[in-house]
Amino acid sequence: MIRKKSTPSRPPLAALMGAGAHYEGDLRFDGRVRVDGHFSGRIYSEDLLEVGREGIIEGEADVRRAVVAGELRGKIRVREHLVLESTAKVEAVLDVGVLEVLPGARIRGEVRVRGEEES
């Protein structure tokens, strides 16, 4: 029996920041957003943030859910479920509801897992 990983359900893509793109500033979004480029600044969402293998987020993020295959640096709050894929590299202060770390992912920093009952 093959175990399917429990990544959060993925709504339709609302925005994509492609590989090679660089953005600095504040980002507030509704819907699913995928970052394959380099983002520096603050991100806020009531939905899903995806960071692709080449994606880098530096700064502060406050999102409902996230799936990360790239890099996170800074202060990151994920209110519900954070999945760190095997290629994820994290150097951050993490404050998460539920944390799922796949083998190979690297975390350096401070981690606080609140559990499902808190938000």
C-alpha cells in the first residue's frame, strides 16, 4: 500500500510569481498563490501559499496554509497546516498550527507548533 502524503487541498491558482522574478514589498492575496521566484517583504493571506523548489521567501508571512519546497527565511506564521517538502530549507521563526516535515527537509531556527485546537 502506498501512503499518499497529506498536503492541504489546493484551490485554483489565483497568482503565480515565476522563476527568475523578483519582488520586494507587501503582498496580500485571496486564493492560492505560488512563488517560484524571489520574494522579499511581507505576505498575508487567508488561503494557501505555495513555495516552489526555486522559490525563496524572505521577511514575514502570515497565511492560513502553506506548502513549501523552496526556502523560507524570516518570521513565518501558518495558522493551520504547514507542509515542508523534502527539498525545503527553512531559516526562520516558525509559528504553526500543524507542521508536517517530509524526510530531507531542513529547519534551522525556532519552531512553535500550537496544534489543531488553537489558532
